Amino acid sequence: MKLKTDYKIRKIAGESVIVRMGAQNVKMTSIISFNATSEWLWEQLQDEEFDVEKVADLLTAEYEVEREVALVDANKWVEMLRNAELVNE
């Protein structure tokens, strides 16, 4: 899968949120905000093919986290992206 290229992270009122670039009549009822780790993952995976395993690899390389914990977190993050339709599969 790949992150959709028409979405970018923007800082709004001190929060990192995903916005669709050039979108008019934006539906403001479904704003996705990212914590620092989610923002870092988004930046690492721009223009790259990835799967849950790759996300877990990034987490274990950057943070002191066990592989099993990283896989659980990676699955949750990828599921959030899918639910928000932020990836192309």
C-alpha cells in the first residue's frame, strides 16, 4: 500500500492534522489528528510501498519497543489509515 499523495500534515491550533490539498467543501466532521509517532511514520513512508511489517520495522528501529508490541501498534495505525481512506492498496 501507499499513502495517498493528495493528503498532507498541517499544524492547526497546535495539532498535527491530515488535510487534503486543494479540496473544497471539506467535510470537517472527520478530521484525523496525529500524535508525534504517527506524524513521524507518515513522513517516513511518503512515496513508499509499505505493509504492517515495514511499519513495525520502523517502530523497532526508532523506539525501544519489542517486536510484538510494534506489530500490534503497526496494525492499529494501518487500520486507522484504511478506515480514513488515506492509503491506496
